[in-house]
Amino acid sequence: MASVFVYHVVGDLTVGKPELAEFHESETVESAIRAIGESPEGSIPIWKKRSQLGIENSDMRQQRFVGILSSFDIVAFLAKSRCLEDQDKALKTPVSEVVVHNNSLLRVVDPATRLIDALDMMKQGVKRLLVPKSIAWKGMSKRFSVIYYGKWLKNSESPGNSSNNLPLSMNRSPSTSVTPIPDKYCCLSREDVLRFIIGCLGALAPLPLTSIAALEAINSNYNYIESSTPAIEATQKLPQDPSAVAVIESASDGQCKIIGEISACKLWKCDYLSAAWALANLSAGQFVMGVEDNVTPRSLHEFSLDSPSGDIDLVNSGGSRKPRKFSSRSVGFFSNSASHNFSSRSMYRGRSAPLTCKITSSLAAVLAQMLSHRATHVWVTEDENDEVLVGVVGYADILAAVTKPPTTFIPANRSTEGFGNEIQC
């Protein structure tokens, strides 16, 4: 195990993080759309309101957490027939009726919790860490992080020290050398952890240069839908991790070719009402490719959509709406071809293109790709054919890969020069 995960604590990642502003379950869907558009993660945690005055402890805070609401959840809700019939009423619906209730997606942790323990939590499904803000917190250095659950680790500075000597229990709260500020918290996402990790690639050698296939980081149990089926079928069982459904075409040889995706990432800052109507009325292929005005069926030309003007006007314009004709361009997807031959990869442009990598791609390359595109996942294709889908790599897969013993995997025909273990963050 790389020492960077043992000698760093969660508090190191909270420096500069803003204070959490709770979004309550009594707020409306319209307010949630604005909040998600402004959120750097593209999703927001939902809370119950405090029922009493005074300072609450960590257990009380944990119990008030409801779940995490994403753009995919909202579009799926707005695509229901009753919501399409009365969009104004749907937008005024409390988010408690939309969010998937799952209290285990967030964990309240102490700033002195070791990073390795935080990674274990996230590998088990935790998506957010709620960390109390502390007085004069400037991060914990190596010499402080050897304090674990209030005790000094034996031989912590010796060369042979490893995480195998550390206590295994994660249920007790570690001691901290700083004073928490009452009712002040900041929230860490898995993206925050990955951004920290990408700055510590040297300490993880040779893992960063190893292929995702060799690391067994490819998840073959992904959600998908045929391009010819109705797009609404993607919402029959909303995927949670990652929140994405691949849109595929099945070839005669049984292979699946990816042509797009329906995901929270793609829907993050789209026109939610337009996306909901398209999800309810178009095929999956039409939804991800974009339906151009000059090739749409007559019914689409005649359909007047009461939706926001522009890509994200519902986020920025206070919710003002005006009737207009439907075009898939308003969903935020673009296509430069009038043909509907979904097999042509040349048709993909802009936000409609799925983010892909090859099975031979290195872990460092995939990690950088995810962070640069603010994506929660990358679809994996064959090395010989970049259309044939074999799986997906998400946050949990990356976290599992970076915590594997580095001696197990040796990158083939790659130099590890410059990635020495002596490099520390």
C-alpha cells in the first residue's frame, strides 16, 4: 500500500473547500435544477430539516441525510406522463418525491480520519464524506497523521512500517488535534479524492502506467439499451453508480457497438424539460444522436414545447419559460449529419459523444480523462475496434485499482522512470 494513503488524512483534502449549504427535501424540483447546475459534481445531497434548535452531533447529522439527487433522476421524473401533462406542477414538486432515499451514500467523518480508511468507505459505496470544519485548520502533515484513534503508531517512521500494523476497526472516531466549529461542515466527493490522487501518481508507481485491463478495473456489469428501443426504458431502473446507460447497436456477430449514452453527466446542464419530452417520445438512438429540424417527423415540427429558452435557462433565468418548437438541439446534443445511420462514428460531435478509452489505456490516462471532462465514468472499448463496448470504468473502479499492492502489476513495455516511490505528496 502506498504510504501516501497512510500518512494523509481527510482533513488534508478539505483545505479551501466551502462550507456546506444544505438543500432540504422540502425544496422544489425547479430549485433543485438550479442547484445541480451550480454544483461542481452535477448532483446534490438532500437533507431533512432540523427539528430542534441547538448543536447536533454527527449521528444526528447522519440521520438527517436522505440521498443524492442527480440530473438523471430529475429528467426521469419529468419524463413521466403526468409531469409532461402539467409541467408547472411537476416543477413545484418537492424533491422528497424524486430523490432515491439512500442514507448510506454519505458518511460523517472526523478530519483526522486516514485517507486509506476514507478510500475503503468509498469503495463500499459511500459517495460523499461530510467533514466538520475546524478552527485554524491548515491540513495535517505526516508527523500528525501518525496519530491514529488517539494513539501513536509504533515504529511509524521506520522504513519497514506498513498499513498491516494498523488497527482494522473503522467504527470508532479518530482523535483530532483541532477544535471543530459547531454546525460547520464541508463535503468531499469522490472527484475531490481523485484530484488529490492524480497529484500523487509518483507515489503509486507502477500502477499509473499499468493498463486498466491488467488492474482488473473494467466493470463489465454495465447498464445498456438498444438504440431502436424507446429512450424512456433507460429510466425503468435508474442506474446509481455510475448513473449512466450506454446506448448500443448489436452487430450480427454479437458484439455491442456504443453510439452514445444517457447519463447524469450528459444531462447535467441541459434543458431539463426538453430532455424529459425527448426521453418520453424518442428512441434511444434519436435521443443521443439529436433529431435535426429538417429530418424530424411532422409531429415533432408541430409539437410546441413549453420549455426554457436556451441550454440552461431554467438554471440561470429564474425559471421563465416560453413556448417553442421541439428540436433535440435544445437538449444539448448536436449532430452535423442529416442521416440516421447510427453506425457512423463521424456523426458524433460535442456533448453527444460518449467518453471512451481502450482496454490498453493506462490508469493514469483514464484518471486524467475523467477529471478533465468532469465525468463520473469512461466507457471501455476493444483495442482493435473503438466502437465495440466491453465495459465501463467508474469512480469505485479507480479507487479499487489505486489501493491494490503496486508489486502485483508490472506495466508491459513501459518505463517507470520519474515515478519513483520516494515521491511523496
